[in-house]
Amino acid sequence: MHGNVSDIWRHPVKSHGREALNRVRFTAGQPMPWDRTWAVAHEAAGRSGGRRDWLPPASFSTCRSSPALAAIDAVLDEARNLLTLTHPDRDAISVNLDDPGDCARFIEWTRPLVPANRAQPAAVCRARSLGFTDMEFPWISINSHASLSALSDRAGQAVSPLRWRGNIWVDGIEPWAEFEWIGRTVRMGEAEFRVRERITRCKATTADPKTGERDLDTLAILETGWGHADFGVYAEVVIPGWTGTGDAVAVVG
């Protein structure tokens, strides 16, 4: 099997924006740098912000319950710890999410994007180590454009890869071949990843990443087409190194 890395994405704030990258240095046993480093805790989960260990997704404002969040884009200036977010219905905002005043501004910026009948955003949390991913493990997500094309054919329309909020996208493999990687090691550039399990998807993927409106029942398409709601796989970094767009992808163990 030979393929290549086509896209790399990080999501500095869980469910609040995505950012395309050209190259990332992965560390063994660690999550993707700056991915889901922050998350917005809602009022039903309590108002305690600050540094936290991993918390389950239900503790936070997410695209699953607030689809308008899916239309946020983000750019993180790591040197200045400055995050700039944009949305088609909001003015752009730049914040340092380690600054309490900026956190308060950011929370107010997000409020119009959360339905009134949902728990409202209350506080910004910063992950101590793992990042606020959906699983309590330092895993990254790998997705296949071939699988997405198969799903798009079934849907009768092009389905955006941004719906899946993945970290690494791969070209040049057969549809659903990534499921065969479970328990195996895949090299991408210098880094190697041990593939752990499939990703079972939720309603977050039904929201259009351009408009933030629910417009496609991705879960029903997966269920009727393939008998499951899985798309992409989780993997753990086992050999550190740089991975960049265009790098070769190969199963090595």
C-alpha cells in the first residue's frame, strides 16, 4: 500500500475552528501539538475554567449540539499565544486564551452561535496534557479521501472533509483501507503511528462547515451504505518525527 499525506489540520479550541498546516513534528505518546488545547465548558458542566485534565465531550460546547460552531476558522500564532477566529456571522476576534479578560471576550463572542435552548458557554478550559479530544488517550485521527469519495457518491453530492474535524488526511489508498490498519503501524514522513480503533461519528458531522447549518444526514448515509457510523481511525504516535503534506504513507508493521 502506498499513499501520501494530503492535508493536516489542528483545532486549537475544541469545536471552535480549524487550521490547515503544512508540517507537524509529532512526539511519541503525545497528542498532536496544539490540537484541542482549549475547550469551552458550558454552564451545565460548571463554570470552573483554568487548567484541567481530560474531560468528556459532554462537558463542552460542541458542534454536536451547536452546529453553528462548525463554521469557525482559526489561526494560532504560537509565538504570541494569539488565536484569531472568524465566522461568517461574526466579526473576527483575536484572543490570548490564557488571559482571563480575553477568555471572557471569547465566551461572549461564542454566545450567538449557541442555541438558546442549549447550555450556554461559561468558561474556557486549558488541557494540562492530553488535549480535549473525544477519547481519553493521546490519539490523533487519520482519515481517507477515498473513503470520503465513496461516501460522497452515496450522498449524491461532494461532502466536505471539514465535517470530520480530522488531523491527517490521506490520498492514494482504497476506500475504507484505513480500517484494515487497526493493530498495525503506519509511517507518514518520519513519524510512525500505531492505529488503534475506528472513529464512531456523531451529529457534529451533519453541519455544513461553511454555513454552520445542519444539511446532510451523514450518519444515515454511513448506516445505510455500510452498516455502521464509523469514519476514520484513531492512532497513537509510536515513532516521533516530522510529517508534512506530500509525505509518503506506508504500512510498516
